[in-house]
Amino acid sequence: MRAAGRRRSGRCLAALGLALAVLTGACAGSGAGSGNAGDRDATPTTASARAAAAQEQLAKNSLVPLEGPAPIPKLPVTVDSSDGRRVTVKDASRILPLNGGVAEIVFTLGLGDRVVGRDITATFAEAKKLPQVTKAHDVSAESVLSLRPTVVLADTDTGPEEAVEQIRDAGIPVVVLDPATKLSDVTTRTTRIAQALGVPAAGKALDARMSAELDAARAGVPEGSTPKVAFLYLRGSAAVYLIGGKGSGADSLLAAAGAVDAGTAAGLDKPFTPITTEALAQAQPDVILMMTKGLESVGGLDGLLRIPGIAQTPAGMDRRVVDLEDGVLLSFGPRTPLVIDILVDRIHRA
């Protein structure tokens, strides 16, 4: 299982677009604007209002691209790839991201009309009609090559390795990125993607927009409220029952939302540990955080409470469970600020 990676039922691993105060400092060059609040021009003034607006935007399953004309790539560029290579990109007219989170960034930068395919984890509305080049999270080199991409964006754990090598051997530039596993990775990843596609100014604009949104979301944390929240990764049909700890990805989101990661506080130094009644008793979460499909896989809230040890925690006794859609919770991309808005509201409720 991947802790915020691809092979955990679709990258399991959060989310942008809340209307904030109008951002100043419009981005110069590459035709990139400073940001876009879409149809959410009025800034919500309370955590609950921000969460409601965030939930509405997530329900649309759509992205909010940067304001203004689409940026025009300035190429060629040569960039460092996370596989140790130096890769030169000469043409960004046919982009193929092999990761849903990467695809979100490409679309939000304003380059969505250049994307020619998608992997299985790119489930947002703008990507759904694109041809899929992965099966069970494995890349099909033949499917990729049939789309004639001019640049491919991959992760260090994109595979199988032979498929990636076949794509590279065909002369297509493959830029490999480190997976995003914590909140601070969001801007790094955006910057690297924008540089590889020849639109660095658009990357700076998107980073500025997301940073402002994250700051606004964190401002809603109630003073003195530090609930303990346990992130549970469950897949009932596969008998997978795990609790998150240090490095799960959720720990970073919870810290940003003003909460304490219960697994980390209980001394779990691995990203995920099998759930036991002892671990739950030690963690004593006030709130449980889950992916929506994970909650559904165990029969909803009632089914969750039948898992040994859950009902005896403060969260279980109070039936305090927060679930978010699988594709955004740990995506660490442009929609992540929406995730923080929702968490700030829902985990701090009395």
C-alpha cells in the first residue's frame, strides 16, 4: 500500500479554489494571472462558511485555472529529473501526466488544452474524457506512445519501469517528480512542473494563490482548540485496516488544520500501522478522519464502530468521523486548500 502514492487504490492520497480576497501582485510574463476565485467572488467570513463553499466546489469535481490568458511555454528548457537525469523539453504541445495530482497542476496552470491523456487517478471533470493510459495503476507504454506526447510527467514510483524506459527510448522526454507526501511539497511540485513546461511565472502565480488560500484557511482555527485526530486507511473488501502515523501525509494536513495527529502522538513512527485495540486505546482520538470510499467499504459509520476498539475511543463514542473524497484528501495539489478549509471547520466542532 502506498502512503499517499499511486498504488493504494488510486493515489490515496488533497485541493483548491475558495474565494479569497482578491490577490494582488499579478504575475508578469507567460500570460499568467494572479489567481481566480471562479464563481466564488465573495470571501467567506467564517470557518463554517468557508467549509461550505469548499464542499460545494469539491462537489463540482472541477478545477479553477489561473486567471487570465493561458500561459505560453517558453522552450526549450533543461530541468533536473528525480531519477537523476537532466531532461530537455523542447515541445509542450502534447503533455501527458502519468499521475492525477500532476494532471491537476497542469490543468490549473492553464495548460489543460495541451493534455492528451490521463492515468486512472485523474478523475476530475476536465480530464474524464481523455484516453486512459494506465490499467490497475500500471502504465501501458503502447497506449502512451499512441498519443504521440511531446513530454511525459511521471513520479518516481510510476511503473512498471520497463514501460517508462520504453517511452524514454522512443525519444520522448520523461520528467520524473518526487511524490508529494506533505503540505510543503505542494509548492515545490508546482514549481518543478511549471519549469519543465516552460511556464515558470504561471507556477509562481499558482504557488502564491495556494499559499494565500492556505493562510486564510488556517486563520479559521479556533484559539486553544487542538483535537486529536486519527487518520484511518480502510479497505474492508481487502481486509486492510491501518492507522496513520508519522509520514502518512494526513499528519501534515492535520497540523495545518490545527489538530494533533493521534497516531504520531501515540508514538507510531511509520506512515501506517495495522489497527489494534491497543493502538486505538493509546491514540484516543477525538475525531477520526477517513477517505469516503474507505468508510463505505466497512459499511459506513455503523460498520466502522463494529471494528474492535473504534467504539471505545472518544471519537467512536461521540460518532465523530470526518470523511473526504479519495481523490483530493491526499492529492497535495491545487485543491488542497479546500481540504484544509473543510478540516478546520469539521474537526474543531464541539
